[in-house]
Amino acid sequence: MPKDTLPGLTACNYAMLRRATRKLGQFYDDVQAPSGLKATQQGLLYQIHIGGEPAMGAIAAALVMDLSALGHTLKPLVRDGFVETFTDPDDRRIKRVRLTQQGRIKLDEAMKLWQTAQQRFEDVVGKEKAERLRAMLDDISALDFDLPTATPAIPAKA
């Protein structure tokens, strides 16, 4: 454990995961900086690319995000001309998203940088350990943490 880790921090799963997430987020953002994208934006462009013209709800579910957070993340990508949203022609209640030509070019640029970040991470952590980490995180993302509904306390009769 590094010297700058606060006592008690290592006992909390959430705190340690957030700490590691911030560290990796900073690293991937730094590597992505020449593309003008944040790592989260690169990841979203990639999800849209592999999904074809996915429904926004499907992307949000896959990324474990709510629709408003997805909309917030999409806004600069739409503004910069990398992504466009459109209404599903078969079901007007569904909003879909796709990459523009400019978005495909930007994704190609960002994926080269992402590959550099991935390789550096695996060089530092080890390929097998990185694979195990991704598998464990995927398993955790699939868990159901819903709490049972609390029953209201019934006051004792006097």
C-alpha cells in the first residue's frame, strides 16, 4: 500500500475502486489528449461504432448509465459533429445514435491512442493480471446489488 493511502481507505471496496478509477481515468485521458477526446468519449464512440445505430437506452444499459448521464456525455460529441441522434423509423419513441463520417475518422485516431494506453497498462500490470481484472470487473458489473425493500417500523403500543 502506498504511503499516501489514508488509513481505513483500504477497508472500503468502493473507495479503493474509485481511487483506482481516478488513477486510470487520468492516465487514459492523458493518452487520449492529442485526439481532443476524454477516455469516456472515446469509449462511447467505440460503443456506438460496434453497436451500429444503437438505441440510446441500449447504450445506457450496456454502460450502466442513466439516460441523462448518457445525454450529458453525448452532447459535446453531437456538438462537434462526431455523432448524430435520430428517431427510430419503426418506433418513434426510441432515439438512436450513430457516428458521422467525421466521428469515424475521430474514432480511428482515438483508437490508436487507446491501443497505446492499453499496451502501457498491460506492460505495467501484466497481461494476465489485466485480463483477470477486466473479467472481475465485468462480473461485478453484472451483480445485482438491489437492497430489499425496507419495511417501515411499527411503533410499539403503549
